[in-house]
Amino acid sequence: MPPQNPKSFGAAGGGPGRARYYPSEIIQYANTRGAHKVMYAGYFPMGLSLERIMAELPDVALEDEVWPQFLRENALRVFQL
């Protein structure tokens, strides 16, 4: 779990998208109070294809409303894009 500092973020790149690589604590945190604090960090282009990553991501047990933040919105905010 990310520290309690409001400026800290966690990057969840636990594996190629496979649910088994994401610790249950991270999933629970993202699905409850931490949706604005967790973002995807993957392995592309260093060994995994985007097709494989995207095919396996639906197995991660995130709530529907968390996905946009996890995949895009948090990164836009953090990197000020």
C-alpha cells in the first residue's frame, strides 16, 4: 500500500496483467479508498506485447469505476499531461 503522504502514488505493474501478480492488498486499496493513488505500470515494450497485456488485464479484479483512473486519469494528473 502506498504511504499515507497525499503526494505518493503506487504503480501496479505486478506482472503482464495477470491477476495473480497483483497483491490482493493493492486490488482492495484501489477498489476502496485508493483509486486515485494507483496506476498501471507495465512491461511494454520490454518483452510483452500490448496484445498480451490487454488480453490479460480484464482478469485483474478492479471495479469498473477504477479502470479509467488506473489506466489513464491518474497518469495524466501525476505527469501533468
